[in-house]
Amino acid sequence: MAPTPADAALLEPLTVLTFEHIENDRDLSVAFRRLLELELRKSVSVVPSPESVCGSADCAREAGVEIGARTVVYGSLIRLGSKLRVAAFASDVQTGKTSGVADLAIGSEEELDTAATRIAPVLIGDRANTTQTAELGTLTSKETDPDLRRGGDHGVVVRLGGVVPTNNGYSGANAGAEVGLSYAFETRNFLIEPRVAVRWNLNPSGADEFWEVPIEIGGYYIFGRGDVAPFAGGGVGIRYLSDRRERETVIGQTIQTRSIDPQQDDAWAFGGFLRGGIMVLRTYDVRLSLSLEYNISFVDLNGVTNPQALTAGVGVHF
Amino acid sequence: MKTVGSPWGSTAPFMALLALGSGGCEPATNADSVEPECQGVPAQVAGTWVLSGTGSRSGCENDKLDTDRFDLSSAGIAVAQNGDTLQLAEASETFELFGTVAGSCLEFTTVEAVENDSIRYAWSARVTTDARRAQGSFSGSGPENCISSGTFTAEW
């Protein structure tokens, strides 16, 4: 928050001196002075200073008087290995009173611009004095590069369920079973799940028989973050379907022949599904999901176009 | 060969030759190879026929038509007989029947139009002694180049 015009007037004009440094860091110190001047110019009037180096209050007051500034900024830039320690002070030239102090440790020279951004408002009284003796490299990195990578969870899901064909597909069977294996990538509100499953009919004594092996990927939105959270979504993929059923064949009219024979028809096909359900124990390592799914395959088998089914199941998320 | 006191006189040698020829030296005629039941007065088989039987079908272009067993049945087929010739009592655009009766032997052919194809059956049967039915076998072709065969009974 920039100081009010009245506050700024009390500081102006302000000058920034080159911070005290070791010989090898002269260019670095000069660069930091210029960075600090740029930040301070956003709020107050800054007068240029000669290449005066001051690390003490007395030196800074003398330089400020000579330049004609009301407020003088000075400090030190100390190198500790690859790290830098920046101590900055803002003092009233006439009274010698220190109006702002900032003391930061940064992880690398590249973070001096960020240090200048943080120090400037402190020196002009816009922010409380800041003393950070911890590694600033970590702090400034977080400030300048917010962490966009959020945590998530992933693991194997095993699902068991029942299948109910709806349009005389799946060999005309009344019911079937499903076993599925998938790998779920779960974030706060989203879940992506590639999966493979096997479905078959529950009619061991009959001649009708179906098999289905879907290979699909699904995406879901999770409503809520508690232990019980509804979810909804869908997916697409390919599947192998096999439909075997007894079919009556009638040929002729005046002289007619009738026969009942098992007809086998199978194919690979594209398909899709919609799924909704509830996740339970979501905050735990092992979670459950109860789901209902509508499934369609785009193929014609044994005279049935686009076989469809409803599947209900329970999934265990590891 | 000369016979004594023969009333044929000088014609005896000629007649003897004729007798020999009629005894089997000449080639057998068709009448000799025909089964006995297929000779004589044709059985009377005119009436409304109902066919039934079983068979099998294979070699179809659409293999879903192949079957190890089918049941055969028919609607009533009005058949007229003129001597030894059989035909439908009323002409039909989609169905034909023609054949012959020789003694108790029944041979006929049917052709039925089915969609853009046809089914042709060749039937061969024996008429029972009560002349109310015939039993025999059949072979057929079509549709879709299917080959069929089986046994049947015709009743009228």
C-alpha cells in the first residue's frame, strides 16, 4: 500500500546510497541500489546520489546533507558463501532518526530484485519493519513463483459389480457380472481413471453367452471434500464384445424350414459410458465408491444395434 | 433248328431265331430297368398336399443359415394329376410344382421365390398302399447357394 501524499512529503526527497559491500561485490551493490531506487520511485521522489558507499548512520547523514536529501537510504550487502545478507536503513538526514529497517537473507543474487521489492515499502513506512533471518531464498521463491503443483492421490481401484442389459443386447441375457481394475488419479475435485474390465453373463446352463472387455478412460467431478462425496462423469474407450445366442432361422413360405442354432457374433467397437455415485471414507487411505453406470457400444451384434447395459458396482480405492 | 411235324414248315428256322431274339439276345429296354413298383397304372395322388420332414443345410454363403437339423413343413398345396403328370391345381407367381407318377413312384420338383433368391427342391417318394401318403427323400438348393437334404412325408 503506497504511503499517503502527506507521508511521502515527509520523506522527500529521498536518496539511496550504494550499500557497503566487499570489493568483489561492488557491481552487485550498485545494481541493488538502482533496483531499490526503482522501487522507491513508485512512491516517493528520489534524487540520484553519487557513488557514495555508506554502511553507517553518520556516513549516511553526511552524504544526505551533501546531496540535499531529506531521507537517506543506506545499508550493507554481505555475502555468505552463495547467499547474501541485505541490511537496509532509512534515516532522516536532519534528525538522524531511523524510519525504516529491513534485514533479509536471500539465497542467490537473482533474488535481489525481489529483495528490493520487499525492502522498499518497509523503508518508507508502508510496511512494518521486516527482519528475516531465515533463508530468504525459500521465502522469495515462494513469493515470486507460487507453487502451482498441488498434492493429489493415486492408486489402484478394484471394482465388482452387476450388469443388466437393457435393449436385448449381450446375448439377450437378463443379468451379468463385472470385475474391473483401474488406476485412479484423484485431486480435490477431480478424478481420472483409466480402466479395464471383464463382463460376462450369469446363465451357466443356457446356450446364450456374452463376454465384454472394455478398455476405457473416465473423468469425474467430485462434489465435496468430506468423507462422503458424490461424483459424476463419464468416459470413452474401446471394447471387445462377444454375443452368442440361439436364433431361430425360418426359410421359405409355401414350403418352410425352421431351425434353432447358436449364433456367434463378436467384434471390437467404440463405446462410452456415464457414471455417477458416491465416494465413502474419502479422507482415508483406503476408500470406497458406489456407482451406477450406463454403458453403450457402437456395434451391431446378432441383429441388435448398439447394445446397452446398466452396471452397478462397488470399488475399493487403494 | 429244325422241328419235326412243325406246323410252321419252312418258316421254322426264322421263327426259331425270332424266339431266341425275344429270349434275351437283344439289348434290354427301359421297361426292364424300372423297378416293379414304378410300373403299371399311376397312383392317384391328386389333392391338397401337406409336406413334413427334417433335413440339414450346409454350404451357405451366409454361414448363419447352415444347420445340422431343420424341421420342414408346408401349407396345403393343391396338386392336380393328369395321367402320370402332376402340376399345381392353381398357378402361382411365387411357387411352382411339377412332376410325374409312375406306379407308386412319385417324382416332383418345387421352386419357390424367396426375396431376391429361390429355393429348389427335388422330391422322390413311394406312395403307400393306401394311396393316402408318400414317403421319401429330398435334396435342395438355395437360398444363398445352400445345399439341403432330408426325408419327408407327403399326405393328401
